[in-house]
Amino acid sequence: MELLHYGESNMGLVRKNNEDYWGEIPELNLFICCDGMGGHAAGEVASRRTVEEIQRLVMDNQEMVRAFIELGEKSGHSKHDIGKMLEQAVQSACIKVYLEAQQDDTKRGMGTTCDVLLITPETGFIAHVGDSRVYLERQGKIHQLTEDHSLMNELIKRGKYTPEEFEKTPFYEHRNALTRAVGVYESIEVDLFDFSVLPGDSFLMCSDGMSHYLNQFNMAQVMQNEKPEDIIKEFIEISRNGGGHDNITGILVRIPIASDAAEIVIARAAEINLSLEVLHHIPLFQHLDYRELVRIHNLTSVRSYTQDELIVKEGEEGREFFVILRGKIRLEKAGTAFKVLQDRDHFGEMALVDKSPRSASAIATVPTRVLVIQRRDFYNIVRHEPAIAVKLLWSFVQELTKRLRMTTSELSTALVAEEVSDLVEEEPGEGDEE
């Protein structure tokens, strides 16, 4: 798998030294972008040490990486194994930078942001700390895949302020202060996730000296260039023309489309886009942003069912949530059909949080493809992704409240109907004696 890629770092117009540092191992499809902090030469030391340590540890595990690139999970290594290795690499760099700072008072408090990107034929991996960013350009649309670990973003994310309110607070002056950085402490919490990749995908890794000057419009325009080198040089020029207040670093990585694989790519892209779109329109996932939706999509598997094939059986313990991509499904209770579901419909969401038996059977009435989420995978993401967990649980509460209101309304209607029926029976009919 040969990628197109180019990276460059520029001092900018204000700084007197460059504390950004980037690195790569092209033969392993690995790219690293760091933005150091600490003043004097300390930030430059932190970013360089981090890149070098991550490169060293990944090279120590190159056999596993090469096997996964060639065979995927058939290699005997899982996506979890790759992700864990990247996390350990960042943690190892964190310890190295921290210990060096403890041994030299002039480097105390030094640290760095860190983004690591590893691309395999079907899966991408990102390890992220700080406010440097990774963007995905797919079919003309730009998506930010990482979330800034900055004071401003953390307070807004927790609901303390809106972006407009935050600008009027005393904290605004320190809006870019990092809440996480490699090397400031002996260990660090790393945002780690994997996602499906497609030929034609482009990834931009950049320090905040570049991302500060980028927006959806200028990114979409510049990304149309064919050469990664032209893209990065133009982004650097945009950043310098905008003020160049910080060091500017960018890496562009593009997965080329083989001429004989265009149809396969289009079909796979259509299915991934359809899956994301369908998930986004389900009430349970409606509050998730693109990055979070990708995390949910990673939990899913696609299953195909033939006509009249049983999908779930009434009375069995529910363990899975189903979303229909294409097809039709008949729901039956005690052998009697009562509802037909089709494209974009879903069923079984309570199985994600409850072990109760299925209340109905589900049978494919035509050839049908569905997305499936297992309860154990749902539990894992709720445990390890607090921000996603809050949104999912809030959606659950809203859905349960809606169902409770519907049930209450139906009961009220039934009670009124019963009272009217009783009154009619009590009134004397025509010809009855009073």
C-alpha cells in the first residue's frame, strides 16, 4: 500500500525558534505531528524527543505493523493490538520527556501536543493529545477527527459556556491553554480510535499555527490540488498571510485510487456513507458529531439475510441492536404479524441496556442488509468515552420519556373509552322501563 504524502514545518512570522517537530516512517504508513511548549529550547526538545521515541517504539513492533498492513486481522493481530501499541508509544514518549525535564531545571514543565496517524488498507488509527489536529477530506467534505484538549474546548464541551459566552469571560485570554500535553506529567490520557479508510481519502495533520487559519472553505478549495506538496505549501502560505502568529506545521497524507478499483471504491464508500447517514438519523445517535458517529460506526458489523430468514426470535434474550440499511423485516408476536420495517428503520435498542427477552420475532421478507451493534461493545464505549456516554444516555432518557408519554396517553384514551362504554350500558335503552 503506497501512500502519497508530504510534510513541512515553518517558523511563522512571530516566533524566534521552531518548537514544532514532525516525523514519519513511510514504509509503515506512520506519521507524527508535535507542537512543543515550554519556552526557550524546551518546547523544541519535547516535540523532537516525542517524535523520536514514537518512531523507535513503532519500529520495535514493525513486524506486527507490517503483518497487519498486509493481512489485517487475519494476521493474528487485532485492531486493539495496533491501537494499544500506539498508545504505549505515546506513553513511553511522555515518560521520556517528563524525566528529562526533571533532570534539568531549564526544561521543567516542557511538553508537547502529539498526533500519530497510522494507515492500513482498510483501517486508520489515530493517537491524539493536545490541540494539534487531524482532518479527513472525503469526497469533497472536510471532517475534523480530533478534539482539542484546550481550556476553551473543555469548558464549552462541559456546558459551562457557549462559544459566544466564553469570549466574554476572564478565561478567554487563556483559551489555548492545554488541558493535556505529553511530558508535563509522568503519564497522559491518550485519545485513541480507529476508523474505516477509503482510497481517495486525504488526511491533514497540523499544529494550531496552521489550523488557526483554516476553515471549511479554504480547506476544500486547496484539497482539490493533486500533489500533497502543493497542498501543504499553500496552507503554509495561507497561515503566514493570516499573521503567522505561531510555528506552522502540516503533513498531508492521501490514499490513491487504483484505476482498476474505482468501482469497488465507489461501492464501499456508498455503503460507509449510507451507514453513517442512517446512524445519524436514529434518535439514539442524533446528538453525536462526525467523530463520535465514526466511533459508533466502528462498533457495527453488516449482516445479510435471505428472504424469510429468522433474525431474532420472540422470547430469546436480546443482545443486539439492528438498523436496516436495505430491505424489509416483518415483526411477529405469537405468530401474528403486526408491523413491517424497511430502509432506515431500527429495532431492539433496549437490548443495549436490558437483558429482557425479545418481545417479538423479526423475519426478513426480502433479501435484507442490516447494521448490528452488540451490547458488550456498546457498554465498552459508554465506559471509556464519557462525552459520548452522556449524549447517548440523554438520548435514551428522551426516548423513554417519549414512550412513557405515549403509553400514558394510550391508557388515558382506553380509560375514557371504558368509562363512556359503562355509561352507555347504564343508561336505559329505548323501550326500557324507568
